[in-house]
Amino acid sequence: MMNDNGQYAAAVEICETGARSSGHLLGVWQQVDEHLHASMCEVCGAMALVVRPGNERCWRTGGKALEQECLKEGIRISEFGA
């Protein structure tokens, strides 16, 4: 079983991979509070989240960067090779 740091790192990797597959380029991850971390797409501003609600053991992923394509003025970041 993974420890808390391993579970957090795995959740961040899931977010990074999911966001990248939608054309997003996530910036630096920021700790909002003990159970909430966020990163924003450097192109369109969509947010990705890693959260551990209440007393749960597992980290969850979410945010618009995982739900929608990255569009900034109609141009996907993937067209620039990022």
C-alpha cells in the first residue's frame, strides 16, 4: 500500500496526464490548504485539483483542465509542440 506522499504523487501524475491529453500545460502546483492542491493551465487558465476530502485516505482528482479541451483564441497548445 502506498503512503500518503505516494498517493498524492500518483494523483498529481493522473492530473498532469489527463490535462496534457486535452492540450493543457499545467503550471506549478500550489498548496491551497492541507487537503487541497491546485494547478492552472498556463494557456487558458483551466484548473486541475488534487483533493483529499475530510478523513478519507485517498486523494481525488478533478477540475476543468480534466474535463475540457484547452482553447486559447481557438488554438490548441499541442499545435505548438508543448
